[in-house]
Amino acid sequence: MTKVLAGKIENQGAKKLFGIVIFVIIMAGCFYLYFLGATIKGIINSSDNTKRLQTVSSEYQQLEENYYTLLGRFNLEYAHSLGFVDQPKNEFAVREIAVAQR
């Protein structure tokens, strides 16, 4: 009788252990699929970000080209054409009385 009970207890322990092992394998598979999907989404987002970065970079280059074109237009002749004149003598504002004098 004790041998039969001991055999049943060992079989129940083996069944529990087998169930735990199967559960762990299934959970590991689920985690693997989740992280694989997250990695693929990250790669897709990275390629989308690269495309957006190329677009922004080309827009930046165009704006920079326009900036340098406009900057080249502002020179002394352009200022004279707008009515500015050269100042004949450099004059500076000077204070006659020193402030902190003993």
C-alpha cells in the first residue's frame, strides 16, 4: 500500500514538473515573439526617421542656399542704392566729465 502511494506521489510530482517546464517554454516563446515584434517595429521606425531626416536635410540645404543668396545681395552698392551715404568723418560720443574722479 505504501509503495502504491509513493508511486502516485512521484507521478504527481513529475506531472507538476512537466507542466511547469511546458509553461516556462510557452512563456519564453511569447516573450521571444514580443521582443522580435518590438525589434521589427523599431527597425521600421528607424527607416521612416531616416527618410524624414533626408527630407529635412534637403529643405535645410535649400534654405541655406537661399540665405547665402540673399546675404550676397547685401553689400555697399546695395546700401547706396537704398539711399544710404558714407559718413565723411567718424564721430564718437565722448563724455567730458569723468564720473568717478577724486
